[in-house]
Amino acid sequence: MHHLVLKVGPYSVTFYISDRLHEDFFHLAKTHGPLFSLCLGQKPAIVISSPEVAREYLTSSKFSSRAITEVARYLAFDASTVVFGPYGARWRLLRKIMNTEVFSARAIELLQPGRAQKIGGKEELRRYKEQPVRFLDFLLDNKSDKEEDVLKQLSKFDIKGLLAISLAFTLEVLAELDDVVGKNKFVEETDIPKLIYFQAVIKEVFRLHPGVPLNIPRSSDEPCDIYGYHVPKNTIVFVNIWGITRDPKIWTDPYVFKPERFIGNDMDVKGQNFEILPFGAGRRSYVGMP
């Protein structure tokens, strides 16, 4: 547990946080609003919990640097990589090389056969075909110690219900694949734009389970104003991606897996729609995003 001091306007409130920081920030935002400040030791920080504030912050050129931590220095060659490096001429060159050489359309196209072979799974399918198992028994028999704590709280009925719900979405995806791609055929990358329900399922997975609940923290390059508030230089900035995707003011039934919410609209995950930001947005969005 870490000891922090929350500062909201003229008030200071001492509180404790768990190792699930995004959930703590989510609950604090219910009381203190979509933009509040706190101190991480001696470092000032702000937490953003709404798409409107996130848009103003993520698209601002004044928040292009990373908050350099000791972990970043240790894991990322003294914070010199394109992910953790400070904004500047060197970072812009690294980013340009990554986008034009490593993640360019041509480079991705050249690597397509390798990706197809890796996900084809012919050898794995052949091996498992010879050793059929009951799926539910396999899951229960191969649980880890950490999973045992969860399974103790679930009856077999609960597990069957969970699998039945997952199966319903899977069957709908398979029906679309059969209709668009054809039966017993591998899906090609060129098929994906035509797979409307499949894309909706992927987007809903990104919404409900973002890979990074809190964005990799950025830092203010200079004193500036955001959403009507003054932000000092070198302030650490968090965007609670997890919290935004669970805001009932934005999403109907935010805790329910509903791919249909993405059908009939042009919302994407490329950083243009700030209600869902699995890959960030602005200058520090994930490398390879168009």
C-alpha cells in the first residue's frame, strides 16, 4: 500500500491506494470529478477520467514527454527508447524510423506470410486432434493456484453459464466467418474490413479489458492550462482508460459485454474517439497506429 496526499482545490485528503490504481482513481473521480490532482511523494500529478479532458490533454503539444521513473531508466536503457524517451529531436527520429521502416505498410505486408504461418496452427491442431479432451474438465484440471481462489467462489453452474455466454458470441462470429469468408477457409487480413460483427467483438474486448488500464504516464513540458486549470511544469499526467470505458454517462451497461454497441457507428480504437483509447492518442500513441 502506498501513502499519497490528494489535493482537490484548497483541500488535502490523505488516503491509501491498492495495487489496482485504476480502480482507486475511478472511485475518486466519482467524488472529485474528471480532473483532480494529487502528490506522488514530492511529485505533482493529475488524473483524467473523461473523454473531453483526455482529448484536450492528449492532443496538446505541451504533454509530449514521458514521466521518467526509475523503472523506466532500468528497463528502457536509461529511458532512451521510443516508448519512454523524452520528447525531442532524437525521439522524433526514432519514431520516424519505427513508422517508416518497421511498421510501414510495405514492411507489414512483407511479414504477412510469417504471421499467417504462426497463427495457422496446423501442427497444434494435428497434435490435439489425436488427443481429444472434454473442454470443461480440461479447464478445471489445469487451473493455477491463483485461479483456485476464484473457482472456490464459483459453482459449476456459474462456470457453465460463463462458457455458454462466451459460446453465444463465438457462434455468432463463426456464422459471420462462414457467410463472408466461407466454410473451412482461413481468414485473410483483407477479409477483416468485411467482418462487421467480428470487428465489434474486438472493439468490445478493448473497451472492457484494455491492455493498459492507465496510460503510460506523460509529463508537462512547461507550465500550462488544461480544462481551465493551471498545471505546473513536470506534472505527471494519468489518463484512466479503464475508468472512461466504465463510465455509465458514456456507455449503456458499461460492465456488460455488448459488441452490438459498436455496430452502426464509426467509432474506432485508433485514437480519434476518446471514449475508447486502448492505444492512446496524439504524439505518444502506440507506434504503428495509422
